Amino acid sequence: MATEYYYDITYLDTKTVDDTAGLVCNINWRYVATADDGTVAHIAYNTEIDPSITETTIAFDSLEAATVVGWIEQNISEEDANRIKAMVDGIIEMKQSAPVAKDLPWLQEE
């Protein structure tokens, strides 16, 4: 099993454009990675988008996560996506190789 990655949408900022309320203008999200051993890492981002091109036919209450993830993917470059993935991979590696604190053996109760 390989590391699993996904976008976690945390919240959406909206504004009114041309008398249409509730158009998404900013997506707040985290890129999350879970390694085989259960180690989890994430990085938080936000992506500003032009609300006039996002919801021409979708009401805010009808939005689905897959649609919003698509907007993120359309608005970040492949280079940025690869950089973000490398960053969460690095966090996982740091967590997996971090020293483990142990109680002092002479202070342990019997």
C-alpha cells in the first residue's frame, strides 16, 4: 500500500458578484498525506479563484467536494502541486525518523 493523498476543504469564502450572492472567491484547504504506517502530515493553503468563472450553473448549496477540488487543481500549477506533495512527504519522513522519548529506567515504578 502506498501513501494516500487528498485535498481536505476546510471552508469557503464567498462574496456577491453582479447581484449574485454566495459565489466562492477563496478556497481554504489542506493537502493531507497518510503513510502506510498511519503517519499523517498536512499543509494548509488557500486558493483565490475568480468567482465569475466557478459557479455559473451551480448553486452554493449544491456544491460538491469534487467540484471544489477541481477548482483547486485548475488553479495551482503542476510544479506547485509537486512541491506541496514533496513537502508533506518530507513531514512524514521527519515524523517517522524522530527520536522517541522514554521514561528513565531508574524512575519507573515497579
